[in-house]
Amino acid sequence: MPLRHTARIGGRTAIALVAGIVLAAVVPAAAQPLTSRVEGTVQDETGSVIPGAFVLMTQVDTGIVWETITDERGLYLFPRMPPGTFRVAAGAAGFATTVVEDVRVALNAPTSIDIVVEVGAVAETVVVAAAGPQSLLNTANAELNTNLSREQVRDLPLNGRGVTQLALTQAGVTGPAGARTASINGTRGTFNNYTLDGVNNQDTFIRTDAMFGDLPVRESFIEEISITTGNADVDDGLGASQTHFVTRSGSNSLGTEVFYYHRNEAFNATNFFNKAAGIDKERQRVHDFGFNVGGPIVRNKAFFFLNYEEQRVPSSASVVRTVLTDPARRGDFSYVRQDNGQVASVNLFNLAGIAPDPAMQSLVASTPGHNDASVGDGRNTAGYRFNSPDSSNGRLLVFRGDYVVNPTQSLKGTFHRYSLDTPNSVFNNIGSVFPGRPGAGQGSWRMLGSFGLTSALGQNAVNEALIGYKASSVWFANNETFPDGYRLSFPVLSNPVRSFLDQGRDDRNLELSNNLTWVAGAHTIKVGGGARWTQVNAYNDAGLLPTYSLGFGPGRPDPLVPGLFPGGISSDELDTASGLLATLGGVVDEADRTFNVVSTTSGYVDGATRRRILSQNFMHFYAGDTWRITPETSLTFGLRWELHTVPEETQGLALLPVGGVEAVLDPNAVVDFAGSANGRPFFNSDRNNFAPNIGVARQLTDKLVVRAGYSLNYVLDNNMTTVSNALGANAGLSQTVVLPGVGGTVSGAGLVPVEAPEFNIPRTARDGILADSTAALFTFDPDLRTPSVQQWNVGLQYQLLPDTAVEVRYVGNRGNDLLRAVDLNQVLLPDAFVEDFRRAQRNLAANGDPGIGEALRVFPRLGFGGFLQSGAVQNWIRNGEIGQYIGGFLAPNRIFFFNGEGGERFGATLPIGYFYTNPNTFVGDVVGNHAFSEYDALQLEVRRAWRSGLTAQFNYTWGQVTTDFAGSQSNFRALFDNAQPELEVMRPWYDITHTLNANWVWEIPVGEGRRWMNNRGALSAVVGGWDLSGFVRMHSGEAINIVSGRGTINRGGSRAMTNTVHLTGIDVDELQRQTGVYHLEDGGVSLFDPGLLAEGGGLDPDLFRNPEMLEAGTLPMSPISGPWYATLDVGLRKNVPLGFSPSARAQLRIDFFNVLNRTNFNVGSISGVGGLGVANRHDPNDTEFGLIDSAFSAREIQVGMRLTF
């Protein structure tokens, strides 16, 4: 006899109900409920409702039964049902029992089943098919939720079998670089809450990606996926969107699957750039194999499911490095003359009187010759492309058990363990630099488990309690041994020695939750709460070996000045020439080394690893109600409270300035131990985090529903890495000692020793700047608020066919109080120095020397007179880069240029306080709520439920995202100008205007068990049993940024990532028309029409002009978009009955990814500053401007076989 989840409310049940409510209020919940709401009416043939009718839901696979009765309005409700296929029966005295077959309940998607009973005896049974739409029309709430069924998970073509890529098929999800870095409804990737079996599966430390899970989710063991892109119900939190994956369970039938999948480069098309470079395909050998078995331990009571698989990938990946051309290796430098545009050549050794360095000659000689035109200027630098080893081995074990304890209680538990070994990690950009050289790799193990108890507290209440645990250990290790005990930093070509040093992290998470649902008449009341405890042990060897940076500086001035080059030379090419000369001559400009403590009292320990143990906890409570006002109208409302505790460093190894935000601008600031253990929390706890949620759904007709909703959601915003970056910037526990102006060579006295400084905490800002001229003061806004997202939507759903519905909706949101760290200690530009800078510009233009002509008044007060004979300095003067000159040159070399810093030895009378509010720090950074985002979209979605062997989805999104910071791992990017924050507003890289997606799974209705040729004949065996599935993904181009990067107000580099250019001979619309994919005569590929480019590279100066001193570019950020992306993936399946058992069959599979072999180019910049929230950044002054050097995958083929018993 099947077991039933039912009981009458008596004394003990009432006590249990009260206990459940108390438990929900006391035990906080972070894990997410993995159930769905099922409701409907029971009516007679005249349409009259039937109160008191019984309703039974029987899970087909397990035989477990749930029971309830209808209320006075004929309504019934099962508040928390697991996903799966059910048989629903309803009856009453005087009526026959109606049984509705094949009712599908999807995860987190309300299901509505209206049942009609006929007059007769209860013992009589009338069997009907399930109503088509079921979950397609949501009449319960305003959630924007989509479910992907087992059929889609199992049968859609998945490259590598990872199911997270299915998220890219959903409306509002954009992921130009793939599912891992996707954005959901225009929010930062970190704002998604991604769970596996109710437990958060995201990286606790580095959480930048929406769809990256510590534990992989593969099609072999995933039952269903629920993606809520907006306005999730009140019991979902810790994110603006929710993505839930559920592991398969066992059933009453014993079943086994054995599978093998294979990919091989022999099946694949050649990558566009490999073909252009004349090199072989990337080696791609993927062996995916494993098995799963599931079934009953005790029928109708206990079930198990076990999955084991391995993925062995003896593959390679195409990479491109920058190398020197043959003439450049000899010191012969080619440049474009500024007087006539012709290419000229000079020998840098002869020009500068510098000899080649033997050690550097040997290193440069070890690099291969060029074979690729997609990088470099083609005259001095070029690309070398090769297939780098990129092998990996992964092992994955999954187990789930389910047990029905008694008619009112059931248990479930899951366990996942994954290990990965990647000896040479190309993905993390730490693999071997050139063939035959050692590289660095990655290894890891990860575990996740959950244990849940579901209790029926009478017919009207259900309680779910869950405990979850996740742990992982990830390490990155270099195979390079550094026998000489030091590293070099190269300015021009790729360093042939992989200089990466080991690092890693261990994390531990514990989650508890309790969720109670109570049906009281027309009200379905939810109360619950939960907690998540997280801890990360992060370690890093960065800087333990001394690094010597090649280049010219105060210790050895740059001998190259524009006047030495016949016909004149551009500033960017002069920089390249200086870098090349410093490299070949082995000139060392700077040396640095890092020293760490191991405790608050140890002092610096030579060779000690930097280790920080960070922890943060989360707590929430909620209460909500779904009120069925009428059978056609539902109102949902609720309130959620969340607490994101202030992170801690559990060893007490944390330093912050004393005095909060004001301290970063205080020259007398003191840095001391911080954190709760030291009596100084990093910032105040934000406890005022109340999140309302309200939605309404109104069924206007049987086929038309209108929905609208609003919610406020608190989010996680890379908390751990943001805190780690801020704390790490305050030197003292980890101290980098920088020796500027070394001046020697690699083979001759340039490898100077770097000694440990004295350990002294508390320490003054002055102590820090004396140890490192680029030292920072970094702190938190003491009133830092928890970031949040407000969301709203309104839409119409319409049932087109019995199994097909369409929805059109407006979706909007606004990100509030988003995290961003900014620099308050921006360079000062005194009027007297601005005027002196203009005099130097006029002198340089008239006399070729900034110091000859008009008398300078401020420069002479700097050490060495400001170093005006340096070619780099003259470039900055010529370009008007006053901010870069001060912040990028004078300040880091303060010991040469400023009085009181050491510059008095070289004639300095000017203090550094002339240029900085706080002269005793290089930067004054503050983490605060300094960013926002806005999203508006029109979304159209068509869904066909699984019926007659076909399911399909189509959606179109027109969307627009605006933000002033798209987020990053550290959440830091200084403003270009604190007085002009509007310069930061842009379209982020995930702002995709048009997106079209479609997916389908079709059992072709031919063959045994299908509509046509339903027999076991030979012809049926050949032409029958085929399935066809696929994806279509199309979207408009990514946002493109044209950024000069010039330090005309603030210093350059990361500070000038929003300093654009002026359009002078073209408007934005014309620029967009001339943006796309252009094949150049030398074999390269450009994002821009060659007509926009100047001779020798870069933008035509007649069309674009760089900003001058004190100017910012007037071209807006992200004004144009790149080319469209389009791909078609197709899967073909052949099912063959094996004969010895009705359920035994073999399935042969072949998947085609990008079946049309369309080349989709990657439009990211080659040489732009990476990260920091500005992607696809192209510098018009760079000779590589607009060059494209990579593309998304060419056609790939995956074959497989699955045996099912």
C-alpha cells in the first residue's frame, strides 16, 4: 500500500505546528527550498465547486502519496511538492473519482490543475490526460521563473555535458563569453544565488561569475533546473536572481545507465587564427565516461541514486605570445616618420651607446620567431601562436538517498565530490609561455552535501528543514624552479619564464534552514529563516622572490628622445623603442620583494607565505502570504530581513588606518591592527536590511493572465575578495619593499639585494611611504551598506495552444549601494604648475626641448629639474599628460624629485605635498557604496510543454544596462576625476541590446512506441527511434570602449580607463556603421574599417583627437557595439531497443556545436588594461588598435553512447 503524507490536526500536531513556527523563527535559513506549489479546484460537470472533496497526489516513480481536501470554495492546495511526474485523483461522496495522469510538477514553478468530477460512486474511476498548460500559465505570483525539464537536460546538445550553459537560453540572460560569466537581467554576475540541492555552490572567495560552481553539474545526474531571473518569492534570498539545480533520485524501478562521450580534433573544424597562422588544430581529446544506478532499497519507502564519472582531457589550446622580429632582436627599430609617414629604421644600440646584455641576449634568443600577424606592430613585435598543452583530469561522485520515515515525515540526503588536475593551465593564463618551457597548473578537490527533513504537520502545514555543507581546496602551482632565485619583468615581449608564484585557498561553508508553509483558508503563509557560515583560508607566495623590472628611470635616464629619430617619432612608438632598448640592454629600473608575518607578533619571516583566514556569516528571516483573493486573483506579499555580518580575519592579521575615511587624507595617519578581535571592526554592522516583496496575478480569462510585481533583494558583491584586497593594500603585515632607480643591468650590478624592513605596528603612514613609494592607505566607509537591487515587472501570459503559452513583459531593476572602492588622494594640479606645464609644452614645440625658451618656474624646484631630458617625460609634456607625469612618474620616484623625501640631494626644493592632499600615501582608497546600475528590458517568451514527444522554448529580449562600474574581483577602480563622476557611466560588457534564443527536443514520431511505424520491423528499426534537439543563440554585439588612457587630469593606466577621445571628423552613427569585422591585407583582422586607421596603426588623427591637458574625452564610454554573434547547435539521437528487457536500450548520440562553422570573433582588446570593470577597451594610440586575435570555437563534434537497463 502506498504511503501517505497526511494526518489530522490534533493536540500533538498542533504542538508540532507551534514548534515548527518557533523553529522557523530561531533557526536561520540560507539553503533554498526545492519544492513547488500545486493548486486547483474540484468542480462538477455544471461548474459548481465541491467543498470537502479529497485530492490525492501520487508520485509515479516512487509511489509516495500526498493527500488534502478542498475548502469551502472548492480550492485545494499542496504548498510544497517535490518536482516530478504525478497522478492526481479527486472525488467526493456522490461523485466518481477522476484521475488525472502525467501531471508534471516543475521546481519552483506553481502548477494549477482544475479537476472535473462526474456523478457516480466514489469507487468508479474516470481517467483523463493532464491539462496541457499546467505550469505554463502562472496564476499564483509574479516570479519570472523558467524550468528546464529532465528531457531538456538529458537530450539537448551540451558541449562538455555541463548544464549551466542552459541558462544562456533564457530570456534576460546574457553571456557573451559563455554561461560562466553571464549576467541575469543586467546585474553583476555575483548577484546570482546558485545552489545545488539547496546548498550554495558558488566559490566563497572569488565570486565574480554567475554560473560558476565549485561542484560541476552534469546532465547525467541533474533532474531539473529552476532559473528565477527576477522577483523571486520571499523564501529565496541572498541574490537578485536564483538558479537551482536538483540531483536525480531513485525510484521503485531499478535502473542503470552506462555512458561514454568523446570529442576529437579530427572531427572539428580548424580555428580561424590557427588556419591563418598555418598551424595545426588545437588538440582536443575529451573522454567522458561513467555510470549511474538508481532504484528502491525498500519499495515505496527508501530509494537511492549513485553516479560516478570521469573526464579525461588530453588536449591543447591555441595561445598567442608577443615576440621580437629578427631586426628588433639585433636592436634595429622601425618606426613611422612623423614628417612624411614613411617607415624608417635606426639601430638603438648605436643611437644610445648601450651594449647588449649577455643574459638578456640569451633569454631573447630562447624565444621562437613570429608566425602570427594578429599582435604587435609587425615591424618590431609580432605574434607567435602555438598549441599549448591544456590537459585535465576530473573525477565526480554523486549520491542521493531518500527515505520515507512514516506517513508524515521523509528524509533526503545528497553528497557530491569532485577532484580536478590541470598540470598546465591555459585557462588561468599561467601555462607555459613558449613550447618546452615550464608552466603553472591547477589542482583541487571539492565536496558538497545536504540533508533534509520534510514533515507534514497535519493536512494544512508542511515544514522543511535542511543542513548543507560545502568544502573545497584549490591550489595553483608553478613548475618553474627559478634556479637563479629572481624574476624579471619585461616591458615589450612576453616573458619567456613563467613568473607566477604559488597560491591557493581552502574554503568551508555550513548552511542551516527551516521553511514552514501553513495553509489557512485562502491564505498560504510562509515563515522561515536560515544561516550560512563561510570561511576562506587564502595563501599566496606572490613577491617572495625578488623581481627586477626592466626599463629606464631616475637611476638611468632614458637616452632616447624624439630628436634622435630622423623625421620625428610618435610618443607610443618612442615608448616601444625605450622598452626594447631596456630589454636588450638588460637595464634594471626597479627591484621589489615582499616580506610577510605569520602572526601578530612574529615580525617578518623570510620566505613566509602570506596567509589570511577570512570569515563572514549570513542570516535571514522571512514571512509571506499568498492570498487567493478569488479563484482568479492571487496576491503575494512578504517581508524578508537579511544580515550580512562584517567579515573577519580570524588570526587578527588585518590593518586599517585609525580614524575611518578621513584618515586616508591625513598625513599623520596611523595604521594599526583591526577587526573585532582587535576591538576595531572593519565597518559597522548594517542591520537595517528589510526586503519587501509583493506581486499580483489575475486570470482575466481561461487563457489570459496579467502579472505584476516588485521586490527588493540584498546581494553578495564579491565580499571576500573586496575585503582581502583592501586589507592587503595596507602594508605592514605583508610589506613589499621597492627600490626605484636601480640603473644597473642584469649582467652588471643591476640585481641588487632587497632586504627586509623593520617590523613596527602600529605604524604611521610616513613609515609606509618610506618603505614603498607606492604604499596605500585603504579603508572602508564605516557606514558601508549591504548592496541591494530593486526589481519590478509587469506582463501578460496567453495560452496559444493546449501545450503552448506566450508571455510578453517589461522588466526593470536598479542596483543600489553597489560596492566600489575609489581613490580620494587624487593628484592635485596647482595653477602655477599647470601654467609651467604649458610653458614646457610651448618650449618643446618651438625648440625641441621643454627647458629651452620661456623660463620655467616650478620644474626647477623638482629634483633633476623634473628630468626634462627624458624621452618619456617629453612625451607626457607633448601629450598634455600632467596627471601621469605627477602620479605615474614623480610620486613613485619621490626620493629623487621632492624635498624632504631625498630629492634635496638632487636640487629639489618642492615638497610632495604640493601635489597631494596626503603626501604620505600614494593612494587613499575607500571601499564604499559608490556604484549603481539600471536595467530596462522588453522580453517575449514562447514555451511549449513536453507533449507528444516535443518541448520547445523561444525568447527575444531587447535590453539596456547602464552603470558606472560593472564590478570586478576587487571591486576597485579609481575615478578618472573625482570632480567628474559622470565620466564613469557606461554600458557594461554584458549590455546586449538584442538577444534571440531557441531550444527544442523532438522525438521524431517514427518507430516502435511512436506514432508511425509502431512495430518491430526492419524498416522501423532503421528509420525509427530518432530524436532531434538543438539550440539557436543570436545576439547583437558587445559594447566597445574607445579609450585614450591618457593621464591628462589624473594619472594614466587604471585611473584613465574612462578617458576617451574627441570625435572630430565622424559621428557616432558613422563610427558604428564602420565597426564590424574587416580582413586586412597582412592577414590580420580588425574591428574597424581600415579607412578609419592611420598609417602604421591607430585611429586616423583627422577623425579622432586625443584629449589635451585638463581635458577628458567627449566621446561617451561604450558608444558602439561589436559584430553580432550567432551559433546553431544540433543534437541527433538514435534509440535502439536491446530486446532482453522492455526498458533496455542503447542510445547513439552525435552533437554538432556551431554546426554551420560560423566564425564569431572575440572583440576584446589585445593590449588594453584588463579587468577593473572596463572590458573591450581599445586604445586609438596603440598600433594594435582594433586588432582581433581570437575567436569563439569553430565547429566541434561530440559523439556518445548511452546504455540504459
